[in-house]
Amino acid sequence: MSSPLLRCSLRQIVKQLLSASLLIFVCLFALPVYAARQADSLRIEIGQMLMIGFRGFSIAEAPEIAADITERQIGGVVLFDYDVPSRSASRNISSPEQLSRLTLELQKMSQIPLFIAIDQEGGKVSRLKPSRGFPSSVTAQHLGKIDHPDTTRAAATQTARTLKAMHIGMNLAPVADLDTNPDNPVIGKHGRSFSSDPEIVTRNIKLTLKAFHEEGIISTLKHFPGHGSSSTDTHHDFTDITESWSEKELEPYQTLVSSGYRDAIMTAHVFNAKLDPLHPATLSKATLDELLRRKLGFQGVIVSDDMQMKAITDHYGLETAILLAIEAGVDILLFGNNTSYDPAIASKATEIIHSLVERKIITEERIERSYRRIMELKSRYLPIPCAEPPALSLRGLKHQW
């Protein structure tokens, strides 16, 4: 028989051997698996921060966007009816039947429900046009001049139901800019603002949001902190609103956020030295993090305006622009691919963000904060794709306003 002392020593040896074996197992198997999972999680989180535009009427015509969805796990796509770089009306939308098929194809390819987004403001800024079989629409300016709840509600409901019928879940609208400069080449001249009066703007936006939300459409207020006073267009030029902008332009955002708005807000590429003496709003931490997040209290998703607009690309390299936008507080980087066209833009942006994290210039925690906001918004609106839903008719949607 062994002595108690020997039995104790044997138990200690066995424990030490088991501990050593466990450590070896962890080093050889568990840690690499954990690291792989961490890397995979980071890849997905980065992908969800990208919204990409593309060419093609079907997935078969758009292999690049198919790869972006399946391999890079991008969080969203944005649709256009006109291709600006090629000056062609051939882009993503030819008819209701074609568009419905395309959006279903896109959604079915994604493991995580996609933001399928579009600019359907009404009037001239409408990607779904009557010439292609969609209901006609009116401008925000038209609705603001009438300023009647029934008229605005009917117009917004028609828009929301049209988008829903096309399986488009996110509208990059309504415009919250004040019409303070009627000669503004990008806002005023196109009738995109409800009014120069913030109360009229806010009142009509509330009605629009209610109609959107009743139909399950995600809304996107734009363009923060206000684009209505500009005299140049950020698509083409550096746009300085330092002398023309006023704090009155924040009132619609302040009222709506205070009322509980938490869908999405799109940035403007405008430069305003009153808010940031160095960078335009999209790249400005003072404007997005300090003003929009902290002072106004917005907790929803911040979407950049198109990162390929010349107000950004003429003054910043791609890596610098992405870095500054993320540091400023942008959650979704939008590359519309419709100012210039780069089929590899999602791959380039993904690699840049990965590199910034690997070099510890951006933290994983910062990426995770955006991912959580994005997934919270998706969880409130977007169903998990399953069997193909029945076709929804556009009949009965015309001229409700």
C-alpha cells in the first residue's frame, strides 16, 4: 500500500501533467480557433460598415457586387437609375419587374440582411421614375408650400409603399436642410427642401417619418449639419458654408432626435470653420461626435454622403478619408460608384480598414460600436431572408397626393 504522502505527491504530479496538457491543447488548438473567430468577426464587422453602388440590372451582370456581398459581407448597396461616369441611363433600374427581381437576388445572397438603399426624395431626385413604370412624385418644396398633413402623408405613404413593393428597405430621405439659399445648385434649385422655416421642415418630416415607419422603411435624414445655404455642389467642388450657415439649420435635427428619432442621419461634405477649422463635416469629429452624438444626443446610425464626391477625393487620399470619417463617428461609409466608378472599391476600403486596425490606428472597439448600431437598426426593420415573398403590385399607388 502506498503512503498518504506518496498518494498526495502523485495527485500533484497528475494535476501538473493535466494542466500542462491543457495548456498545450489551448496553444495548439483553442487559441488559433479563437483567433480565427476573432478575425472572422472583425471581417464581418468591417464589411457591415460599407454601402456600395454597382452597375447591372441583375446579379449575373454584377459579379463584383456579388463578391462584395458573399466574400466581404458588405452591409448595404445603393441603387441608381442613371450612370453618371458613362452618361448612360443604364444602371440598376429599368422596370418594376426587373428591379423587384434584382433586390430579391441581392438580399438572398447575403447572410446578414442587406440595407438596400435608394434616393427617393420626390420630384427630380427620384430614382424610381414614371418613365420606367413607377408612380410620379412631387418635391419636398411642393409639399412644404402646401404644408397640409394629408398631402404630405399621402405622398410619403406612396413613396414608402412603392419602396416596399420593390423590396427596398432604406430610403436616403427625407431632406432636413433648410431652403435658405434658393439659388443653391444642389438643394434649392431642385426643390429638395420643404422650407426655409425649420418648423415647417420639422412638421413635414415628422409626417414623412411616420408614413415610412408604418410601411417598414428605414429613413435617413440629410445632410447634417445643413447643406441648404451652400452656393456650390459637393459632388463637384469644395463647399465652404462658414459664412452662410447658422445654428437654425440644426433645429430640425435637434427636435427630431429629442423626439426619439434613431434611424439614420447622412453627413454633408460641407466645410464649416465655425464647427471645425480643418475638415468638412463627414470627416469632422467636432461635428459628428461632439455635436451630433454628444450635444444633440443622436444614438442611431451615421451614414456618410458619397465618399467619392470631389469635395473629398480632390483633397484627401482614400486611406486618410476613411480614417478621418471613422474617427469622426461615421458608421456606414457610402461609396456610390456614381461620381467615379471603381468595381474594386469595397475590396480597397476593406483592406484599408483592416490595416488601420492591425496597425492600432483604429481600435477594434471603435469598429464594434458601429457594428452594434448597424445591427440594432437592421434588427428593427429587416427580416431574415427566407422563401421568396409574393409579388407586390404598384397599382393603386398613383396620384394619392
